[in-house]
Amino acid sequence: MIRRTFLAALPACLLARSAQSAETAALKLRDLYNKDLSFSDVALASQGNRISIAGFMAPPLKANSVFFVLTKMPMAVCPFCEPGMPWPDDILAVYAKRVVDVIPFNVPITVTGVLELGDAVDPELGFYSKVRLVDATYSRA
Amino acid sequence: MKNVLLSGAALLSMTSVLAAQDLPQATSPWFTAAQATIAERLAVQPNTNRAKNVILFTADGNGVGTNYAIRLFSGQLAGGLGDDYVQPFETFPNVALVKTYSSNGQTPDSAPTAAAMNTGIKTKNGMINVLDTVNVGDCAAGATAGVKTFAEIVSDMGKSVGVISTARITHATPAAVYARSVNRDWEDNTGLPEGCTQKDIADQLIDQMKAGVIDIALGGGRQHFLPVGVTDVEGKEGKRTDSRNLVDEATAAGGSVVFGADDFAALTMGNNAPVLGLFEASHMQYEHDRAGEPSLAEMTEATIKALSGNENGFYLSIEAGRVDHANHAGNLHRVLVDGKAFADAIAKAMELTNAEDTLIIVTADHEHAISFNGYCGRGSKITGLCMLENEQGVEHTGEPALAADGKPYTVAGYLNGAGSVLVEQADKTFAGSRPDLTEEQAIDPDYLQQALIPMSSETHSGEDVAVFARGPFAHLFGGVIEQNVIFHVMNHAVSAQ
């Protein structure tokens, strides 16, 4: 390889590596939403794809379930803010492959699963969601 | 004799200026700026006019520490180092420290603190405008122990009354303007015990609007005005189980009800019809996330303009309610953005009113468990890492200061909360170490500052808050005062002969 070819190839190589790491880097929950809470271009482009999203596991609604809610920040429960605390608008419902092994609400996690968009109500819990990761796995970030 | 004394004081002042000019530091900008401050202070005269209007600004949870953080944030947002920034209300001539404890709480919640400011007495945590001889939640005793509010007093004088909050309009701070409740959580009928004669807080607001006490009420909390089975403009269901639709009742009583930024902007206010703005099912959005809702400054401007139509004047209570909520979450970024929005609303009120006839009071109801690290160089971002001082210059070196564990740390943190470095383990014990942290991670809007004690929600603290004031009888604020003195200053200012 002559020196000029090698130098020309180097940036392309770096670009490819950079693109690869961008693919594997977890999205933030806020990347899925626009400010008006409509779905972002990233969310629309990722629909049906297997993607990773960073966030926090809210305390599960039901024991021994495959379902949990991913929040962008730890789900602090303020006694003065909200009797009967409602969920924030920008959350994500997760349907895991296996029964959920609970991770404390303030430990950062990464969830990987297939992105589903659109309104849905969980038949068992009655939980309404706009966006979900299904067939998901998760781990501490 | 008085003239002689005044001349003596003037002479002393001139002597001190002459002496100061001879000092080697006399040309330092620090020195000359401080001299200018002294000149301003010497020129301050007590304003003993009767107050036509009173505006009480409360940023919930914005104690001296939180206010310090907001000052730095606003200053850095403006391109400066932050610490030398002056918030609009920090130019007010009169300031005091305020003791916020309640009748039974070393650490208060927002119910008794708002009651203190609106009625002149302290009461128990969890109760709004009810004597502290009553037990929390005791409907029967509460029925005969309610106290009269400042809104009712000035309404009797012919003044108009407005109440604004970015929290639910039925939340403790705004509720204390118009309601009496032995339990702050009874925002709709669902929490009322069977047989309780007290009305819920949303119901009381509608009553006070019908009675002509409350003219304008803007905030969140639609869910408490709508019955189960009825959804609001955003598809969220009401909570009331008594089948009453208070939005319909307000409309039937001649009120205008609006639900978003657009219908609010289109609304003609000031035509003597009451206005109810309910911009969210629960709390209004954080300023950082705000879309489709009016800002606190916009609500303030529209309300002052509308209430100014009353020649007898007005009382307006304005709360930045979500400074508190973001502190509870341990998320300093949203605390500061809402704090800046609070300051913007105050600037708007200053612009629209005259200090000759309008008493503006800026305070907080309580502080939080927020705390600050050292020794940070100037310009360290208030949400970011504590950077080393620069001995060769002014701004920090760009190198993070390191703790004994070899890791950087943020300028601000919390003593407790969801950001705790102690995390629950599989055996239910708590353990952990401080995560490594970059500047980029720390200044992320969703970052939670590190905390010590693990709690699901960061707590209030009993630390003092400040009160800043301008206008008639603002000079009654000084020293260290009990929180309920704020009512007495307002009451004196509107009734002075």
C-alpha cells in the first residue's frame, strides 16, 4: 500500500468504526420523542428494529411478570407532589423475554428489544402505552 | 434636633467617602462598585404609602441555597461566570431571612407555610388555613377552626384576587389563597372521609369564584375538576367520584375556562368575569419540557393587566411550583430552568407595576436538602463538575477537583434522594461507591446530582429562606422573621392610614 492510499483509507475506516459504535450505543428515552411528545424521526425510523435504550426500571407493578416501565430518570415518589402518582408522559413499556429480575429504581440500565410504536393497552394490567420494547433483555449500564 | 442629627449623618458619610478615596484600592472596580452600593443604600427611603396592590411570589422549595444555584445558572446562561449575576428581585431594597418551621414540623411542608403567609398564623404540616388546635384530618374539629385568608380580607376592601401556580391549582400553595382544609391531599372528593362536612379543595375554588373572592385562577389540575368517565382535552380522565363536572359549573356561573396556550392567548380577560385556566391534568410541565402551555411570565403578565382594571387594586399570589418537584427528583437542571422562569415572571411584574403603590414580595415556602461542594473555581457550571481554581487568572482551570476516592464531583449535590450513591443490593442492604462522572454526563438535563442518604424522593429541609420586597411598607422586612410575619406586612401595607 502506498502511503497516500493508506492515509485516504484511514478516515473511511474510522468513520465505519464510528458508525458501528453509534449503532450499538444505547439511545436515550428522550430521543424517541419530540418536545410535543410526538414520535421523533429516530423513533419512526427504528420501528420494528431491535434497538437499545438507556433508562431506569420503575418499581414493577406486579411481581413475577415480564412487564416493567422504563423511565428517563429514577422514578422518585414524592409524597407531596402526587397522591396516586401518575406516570410521566415520556415512558416506555418493556416486555422482557423472561420474568423480570427487579433492579433498583435508581440504577441505570440498558434495555434491548424490538421497538413498537402506537397505542396499546396491556390485557392483564390495563396499562396504556404509546411505545414499547418487546422480546427485551436488559442489564445494568 | 432632627435637622442637626441628619446633618451630622451627612457629614459622617462625606468624611467616609473622602477617606475611602485616599485608599490605594480606591480605583479597584470592586471598591467603586461597593461605593455605588452604599450610595444606593443611603438613598433608600421608607415607602409609607398604602399599598393598592400586593403581589406575593413564591418559588416552592427555593431556599437560600436553591436561589444561589438559580442565580449562578441564570448568570452562566447569560454568558457570565454566574456568581456576580443579579436576579431581578435581588435589586429589591428590603430583605429578611425567614424561619419556616410549622406548628409541629421542624421541617415544614407547603401547606402550613402557605397558610402562614396567607393567614398570619402557623399551623400543622398537612393542613391549610385551619387552627393548629385541630388534628390533621379531623373534619369535625376543622369545620369550626378555619381562619380568614388575606384574599378574603382584601376582597372585602373591593380588591380583585388572582392565584397562579405551575403546580395543580389545588396544590397546597395556591390552595392556601382560597381554601381551608384539614388535609392538603383532599384536592377532589375522593379523599374526603364519609360524612366529612368539609368540601374538597377544587370545590372550594369554584365556591370562591362564585362568591367573587377569586377572579383569576391559573395552573394545572384538571383531573380534580372533572368526574370519572369524562376525559379532558388531552384524553386524560377526571378523578371525581361525585359525578360533578366543576368545569361545567364554572362555565355555568359565567366564568371563562381555558385549557392551553392558544385559548389562553385568545382569551379576553378583565371583563369582570372570573377566569379558570387548567393547563394540565396534573401539574403543568416543567419549563424545560414546556409545550402548548403558557409560561409563568405569560400568565403573570395577562393576570396583572386584567386585575389592574380594578381601581381598588388587587392581590395576586404567583407560585413557581415545580422548583420544588425537580428538587424532590434530585434533578437540578429542571430546578434551575424553572427558577429562571420564576425570575422572568418577577421581572414582568416589576415592569408592569409601580413601586409607589404595589408591594411585591418574593420568597419561598421552604428549602430542600440541597448542598454545595468546594473549592470550585469561578465559572464552574452550577450543574457540572467542580473545577479547580485558577491561580493565574479568574476562570477555573478546566481540571476537575478530585475527592479522596480520586473521582470528580459536582458543584451541587443533595443530602438525600434518588441520586443516592448507596444502592439497594440483592440482600436488601444498601452499598455502593460514587460513579465516575464526566462534565457531559453531569450537565445532561436528565442527570440526578449525587446524594448521600437513599430515599425515593429528596426531602424538604427546615433551613431558612429569604424574603425580598419592594413597595409600600417593604421596609418592615428585615432581620430574621417568622414566616407568618409576611401576612402581617401585607395586611399592614393594605390598611395603613
